[in-house]
Amino acid sequence: MANKLLSMHKVRQILLFLKQGASQRSIEKEVKINRRTIAVYLQKFMESGKGFDELLKLSDQQLEEFLSLIKPIPEDTDPRKMELKALIAGYTAEMAANSNITRLLLWEEYIRKYPHGFKYSRFCDFFTDHAKVNNAVMHFEHDPAKMLQVDFAGDKLHYTDRSTGELIECPVFIGVLPFSNFDYVEALHDATLPQVLKALNNLLDYIGGVPLSVKSDNMRQWVSKSCKYEPTFPAMLEQWAGHNHIALLAARPYRPRDKPSVENGVVIAYRRIYAQLRNESFYSLAELNKAIREKLALHHQVNFQKKTFSRLELFNAKEKPLLQSLPTSAYYIRHYTKAKVQKNYHVVVGEDWHFYSVPYRFIGKDVRIIYCADHVEVYYGTLRIALHTRNFTSHGYTTDKEHMPENHRAILAHKGWNVDYYLQQATENGLATLEFFKKVMENKLIVDQSYAACTGLLRLMKQYGGPRMENACKRALKGYRFSYTTIKNILEKNMDKLEEDESAEFRIPKHANLRGPETYNIN
């Protein structure tokens, strides 16, 4: 008999042919089974004591059991296996409770106690088999618009601060609607609760509605006091939830599988967004989030694997219509504080320790500061005297040029001049002017040393006019000294107005001190 059991369909075919009195040779030709196998099954039919009709009336399962076609799995009585199976649950719990305990350590303790026990590789196989049985995953059906799951990605994104060249780390907030797997991803300044609430507002605006509930893990921004049955949420978060008519939920502590959709959303974000942005550079948080939105939109348009529709299509068709309406205005946290305008016409927001400018005429005045996650407003009495975009750079300055005195603006403008600025001004005046400016810069050890001379040349250009400056530079380029003084002397002495015949031969002018050839006549 073959090692592989015949299907019940084949067994019933054999029974039918035998009932009809067919020979084993003819049955072999019809069902394509070896005669020896047919003989073995015929022997089993005869030993059963039942006729062919009775056997055909039995169900497949009854026929298998009656003919003993399925051999029972023998019970494993190996004492070593019995011992290790009794221990493996305790070992697994011990490893989960203490990360310092390894399989190798447990095996060493096991083999000392049971010298005839299994080797290390077989010992590890028992751990694998135990995990397969005890880590089963349950499938859940999610209702549309019922829940939103949120979390932070473990890896951060970055942008470069143009002023310092510093690489700024940004935590990444992710939200997922489990029914449609419609995602939202946003990089934040930090992971504080005000930033989380700002991201939640943006998320609700992005999906165009409000689900019935929102769930996260027990991160400190979400849960102020952990409890498996009644977690306590921060008052600010509860105010946001009340404003948007949404229920707050928290996963059980250390149970990430309570929010599997967003955990999977983090993995997808790594592959569909992080990976595609890895070779790009960004110079502000706004630039970074704009690129994230673009990649996110493309991700939503990709069809699910082995399905003919995308996340966007499923969300628009079956989930978005069931979302609650957005409130008339978003929930914002507003902070109030007071400050005195410093001598440098700035006030400080102590939470970030960042300085913001106000008009210089308010130096020494007491003002009120009102700020939220996005903006900083400064009031003198009831008059708003300054409005800035909030900056989270510690000990940094945000300055509006309009708030500065005239002399400070001039200094700031001068500090902003560089090689490109001076060469651009020279180019607009003429080619000779441009060439002379380049010569001035080349004659200095470092280009910064030439900025003062270039500033003086620009003033001469303004004083004497562009055409005279161009002529003066043409004249000066014939010499070997390239400086501010050279051009100044030419312009003051009106040498730029002299017309020169470049084709005339140069001759020394005649004067009384010249000696003629007769002076050198040697007899």
C-alpha cells in the first residue's frame, strides 16, 4: 500500500466498482490506482463485516474511522520532553519579566539539573513551539467611523536649521482609522501635549470629520494615571475630547496589540514615507510636512494587496459619510503671561525661553503675551503690537525688521551684504565696474576684508553717478592698484572725464631739466 492515503473520492470509486462486480484489473485502469493498493482496500472492506452498500452510505468521516484509514497520533511519552514541557511556560514568563535572562542561561541551569536533557538547539525549538501556540493572533472586524487609533513612530524625521546648520529631530505623530486603514502622518516640534492636540486638530481636519472614539497607548501625554479599567486622562485632553464630542480610550499598559492598526500604520509609514524621503533635505518643519503629505496622498491611492480598491476609495465610500461633523471652530490652547520689554526691544516666552521682538518705542513697558501652539501675540493694553509665528528654539530670537530703529536696520542690512550682493550691484553699473570689484576682492587675504572697500565704492557710485563710476573703473583697470582710494582720487580730480588716445605713442613731456644728445657728445 502506498504511504499516502487515498482520497475519499477514490475510495468511494473503488467501492462502486466492487459493488458492480468489476475485476481489480479493470478497476486499476479506471481509477489509475495500483492493483496491490486496491487489494489492500478490498481486504479492509471485507474485514469490516459490512456490505458495499452499507459502506457507501457512511459519511467520509465515518468511513475513515470505520476502516481505520487515519492512524491516531501516538502520545509522546519521552520523559525528557515531558520534563521540559512542564518547565517551558515558567522559563518564558521568567524571560518576559527580566530582560537580562537569556535562553542560554536557562539552558545552562536546565542541563545542570537534568544532565541527560536536550542540547541547546533542541531546547530553543521548544521555546519556538511554545510561542507559536501561545501567541495566536485574533482577527477583529472594525465598524466604520467608530474608532481612531493614534501613536508616535519610534524613529524620528529631521530637518536642517539654516541659521545654525543643526539637524533638528522631529517626533512623528501617526493616526489610523482601522476600518479603511486611512492614515495621517505629521512631524511635530516636540511630543508635548499641546503639540499632540495640534496634530489631532489637523488630523480631524484632514479626514473631514470626527470618529466616535480615539485610542492610544499609555504615553504620558495621553494618560496621567494608568489603570487597566479606568485610566485617568489629562484635563486638557478631556477638554479637547469634549469640544469635539469624541470618547477617549487607552490601551492596556504594555499591550501594543490593543491598537494593532496604528502599529501597522507605523510600519507602513517607514516604508512608504520615511524610505522615500531618506535622500531629501528639508530646511523647515513646514517643508518636511509638505513632503510627508505628498507621499501620504500617493500611498492612499495605491490599491490594497489582492484587492481592486484603495484606502482612499474605501474611506470616501463607506467611512467618511458616517463621521460626525467637525465643530465650528478647532480647539486651541491659549496661554497668558506678562513681561517687560527689554532694552533690545524683545520679550521672552519662558516656556520655550525664546525671544520675540516688539516695536522699539515700547522698551521698558509692561506687556501681555498670549500664545498657542502656532502663534505668539503681544499686547500693550488692548493694542496688539506684535504677532509672530511661534518658534521653539531655546535662547533663540525672532525679530521683525519693522520693530527695529533706523540705525539698527542699516546695520542689519550691511551685515546681510555678501559677495553676490556687491557683484550684482557692480554688474548693474557696467562691465568695467564688475571687473574692478572682482580685482578688489582678489587682492585681499579673505574676501570679508574687501567688504568695507566695496561699500565705499558703492557710495562713490551713488555720489558721482553710474557713468562716471564706469569710466573711473576703466581708467583704474589700466593700473596695478585696485582699491577704494584709487577710484576716489580719479573721481575727485575728474580724471575719468579725460579723453585718452590709446593709439598715440607715449612720450616724455618736454621740460627744462631734459638734456639733449649734445650733452653726451664724447670726443
